[in-house]
Amino acid sequence: MIGHELDSSIHPIVHLTLLDRNYALEDIKRMQTDGHPIQAAAASRTDEPSWARICMQHLALNDGTVLAEVFGDLVEISGGSKVKHLQRLSHKTGIRFEDMCFFDNEQWNIEDVSRSLPVKCYYTPNGMTRQAWKDALKDSALE
């Protein structure tokens, strides 16, 4: 499972660079179509989860698929620790932490998750990059 923060790590709601970042989710959709059991999830900390969910209904990939469709029910948007978000996602999906990749633009989230769970973590201070995505595919033997 690939877990993403909803801000500038992959879907910059604040930074208006969404169209430059959706290749990872488009790759995931392609891999799913090809029969690969990969899943995308969102783990986002906010005081306004209802607003984040509204944004997910309007932000779209190049093919018009909105984020709410891409992530389905694999969304953890609430206050609190990203560790808790990923634990809930693991419980929902049955996916082991060792099989998860997590991208975040805040170093302290990466450190917290890395210290607490055996999840592959990728620090993306300027948002999702092609290199971070390629690294995750390689580290997960998905390339």
C-alpha cells in the first residue's frame, strides 16, 4: 500500500502544483488495471477533515478521476499522529506495515513513523518527486 499525505507531498491543496504530482497515482491506477494488487491511501492530519474530504471530491487526475475515487475508503483524515493513521489503514486493509510506503513533506512525521512502525518512509519536502516515487517502487520490488 502506498500512503500519501494530502498536502504538498502528493496533492498540494495549498501549493497549486497538483498537475505536476499526480503521476504516482496514475501509475497506481495503471498497475491496478494490469492486475497488480497495489493500493493507494491518504493519511492526513487536519483540524478540518470535512474540508479535506470536499477537496478530494474536486481534485482530479489528468484523466478526470477525482481523489475521492482513487482512495475510496482508504482515507484517514483527522488530527493526531500519522502513526495512528497508518495503524488504522493497516487494520482496514490487512496490509502489513512492512508492505507500506509513506510519503510526507514534514520530517517529524517521517521520523515518528520510522521510529514507530516498519513502514518504508520517504521525505518529500517539496512535494512528491519522480525520484521518490521511483525509489519506493524499487524498494518495494514493484518496478
